[in-house]
Amino acid sequence: MAIEVTSGNTTLLQSQVANLLVQPLEQMSTFLAAGPQIFDTNQQLRIPRIASGVTAGFVGEGAQISDGDVSFDEVTLLPSTLKSLKVLVRFSNEMARQSVVALEATLRTRLVTDVANALDAALWDGAGTSNTIKGILRASGIATGTLDLADADSLIDGMATAQGNHVTPTHWVMTSASFAALRKLKIAVPDETNGVATYSQYLFDPSGIQNGTAFQLFGLPVIITDNIPAVSTKNRVALVDMSKVAVARDVDAEVKILDQTWGDYDSIGIRVVTRYDVALLQDEAVTLLTEA
């Protein structure tokens, strides 16, 4: 007589679902954490700025001082037509009661994370079409330069461009692939034992690249993000002065539990809404380097 064993009757076995929900691997939001100036408002925000000043000159005793003319313009954020980021998920009360995880709290956290990720992408590189956020990498008037991931001098040239525009950059922004390419740069160093043969040494000292848990290049923190994607297969690296970046915040990830709207379906809804805008207080606050 054959004995029935577990390996042949898996459909009859009891199973248990762990009360743990594994989240997908994803990057963290980086833009707001980099320290832009944030203004809380639910109305259109206008930030005045001086477009051009006057030129001072030497004037002799008793001579007339020439008139100067200061011109002004402004940066506008949160126009009334700007759309919000929104998401909505519905689920039945049965699913909420029978779930092995705290479904409502889990979904609430997940939706806020998804909205934050979408916002992060828009603040960096949003197209700005159809009344959406235009990211700082696409802002008009930003400085540009040429990137060569095989030559660290291109980064120095980018810093020189920013400094020539009287900008003090605070961060590098690049993808993990671009950062890895720069970290792999090596130089040939003569072997002291024979003076002829050479060995390769990393151009960037690994101890100088990472300061604690933060990456650095040429003394500036590096923001690693997928939200500076290549354009036409050409990689990009940005040099940004985050102190010259203004963010207007209308709604910050507002979560609403809709427990009555679909009462006739015995279902619950979770809605997350956020509304932000971004602009540069000075156009040259961003220097965008692109591969030739």
C-alpha cells in the first residue's frame, strides 16, 4: 500500500502568510532633503528679484553724480492652473478585516511614498507641460557645459562655469552609473621598485569620496538619483546651488480615508493629494553638464 506523503499533496497542506509586506526596492526622495527654500502657501507666490543693479563710479569733488537705474522682475510659483499630484485606491471591508497585515495603514504609507517619488521626479526633471511642474533641470536660462565621464577635468570646468556666474554650488546631482564611472577613473603611477613599470591608482581617494554616509566629489556632496536621466543616450551631471532654489508647498501629502463614499459597495478609499511648485531664484543656480 502506498503511503501518501506531503510532497505529493501540497494542495492539502495548511499554509501561513507572514504578517510582513515586502516593499519594492526604490530610491529615496532626494530633492526636498537637499535643502531648498520652502514657502508654505495656498495661493500664487511671487518672489521679486533685482534683474540688474547700477554701476558705481568715481566722482570728483563738486561734480554731478550720474543717475542709476535698477530694474526688477519676479519669480512666480503655484499659478492657479498648476495641477496637483493625486492618487486613489479602493478596497473592500472584507479585505481589510481578513488581511494578515494592517492593510489600511500599509496602503496609506505606500501611497504617500508613491506620491513622494512622483513629486521628486517632477521637481528635478519635470517637463512642465499641461500645467505640471517644470523641474529645475529644464528651467530656462540655466548654465550649461560639456560632460566627459572619462575626464574629471570636465567637472572642474563645470565648477569654473558656476563660479564665473558668481554661484557657490552646494551639490552634485547624478545617476549611480555616472558616479560609478567617475569613481573608476585611474591614473598611472610609477613603480618605485624599478622606476619603469606602472600600476593604476584611483584618481579619487576612496576615503575622500565618502564622508561618513555621504558621497562627495571635489568637496561637494553628491546626490544620487535616477531623476537626471540621459537624454538621447547622453549622460548628464548637474551642479546646483540649492540655496537659490525656491519650493512653494500648497498641500503636503494630505491623506484622506473615504469610508462613506462607496458605502453601497461596502468599500473604503484612500486618497493622497499633494501640490508643489519649484523655481530658481537665479537662473544660473544650475549648471547642467551633458556629454558631447
